Amino acid sequence: AGVAMIAPDRMAHRSSDDGEDAENQVIFRADRDLMWFVDHEDKTYRQIDRAAIDAFAAKMNEAMAKMKEQLAGLPPEQRAMLEKNLPGMMPGAAAKPTPKVEYRKTTETKSISGFDCTKYERVEDGRVEELLWVAPNAAIGLSAEDQAVFGKMGEFTQKMLSAMGPAVG
């Protein structure tokens, strides 16, 4: 269960396993290029901003260079074994192929929180990975300005994932 709060250049999403107390929250500020991950249960938070992403990317690049140096000194058999067992983690490895994702509208509809919703399936490489209940933006009062924050959050998240290297990004 979850609740999203949206405003231009800002978004917060609270989620809970039981729908009662908020256990986790993500707060995004596009105007500050900043994201917080809040764990209410542990009373902790983690702040990710552009400087944190850049610092993490620098550490990853340093670690990958060190690993590449160490691999160069290994006998060919050991190097081949590591490349086989850790293909996405090896220096110079290609990024994972982007899965083919499509959204399929179904004929199933129902009312959720007073909004008429249609069921969609998110299909990844031919397999249904997620079910989505969607109401038209206009019906829920979501303006084009409100919607823009989703694109900005996606860009920020992609920067964060890219900093983690080919195994993730």
C-alpha cells in the first residue's frame, strides 16, 4: 500500500506493508537535484544528491581500475573463470541488455478510491512482471506540470544507477 504526494518539482511516496503505518518514504526534489530515502521504522534516512552520485561513481571507477589491474596479473584460466562467473561485474563488461518492455491494456476495469481504473500489464521480455491499475490523469487532477516531476525523477534515478556501473545501470 502506498500514497504519493505530487507537486511541481517535488514528489514523496510513502509505503507500508500493512497499509497502516508508513515504514518507508522516498522524497524527491527536482529543484535541488536531491532524493531522500526514509526508513521510519529504523528512524534513519539516506540523502542522495548529485555530489553523492559523483563521489560514488569515482569510487566505482577506482575500484574497477584496481580490479582490472589485479586481473591482469592472474593466469588466463583464473581470469576466464572469473569472467564467466561474474560477467556483469568485470571491468570493460558490456551493460546488461535493456529488456523489451511493453504495456498492455486489458479490458478489466474497477473503481479504486472512487476513480474508474483500467488494468494494464507491464510485460518485460514477453513475461508479465507487474499489474497496474490506471486512471486518466485528468480524472485524478494530475496536471502536465505535476506529471513533469516523474520524468525528472526518472532522469535522477538513471544518473544514480549509471554511477553503479554496468552490473546495475
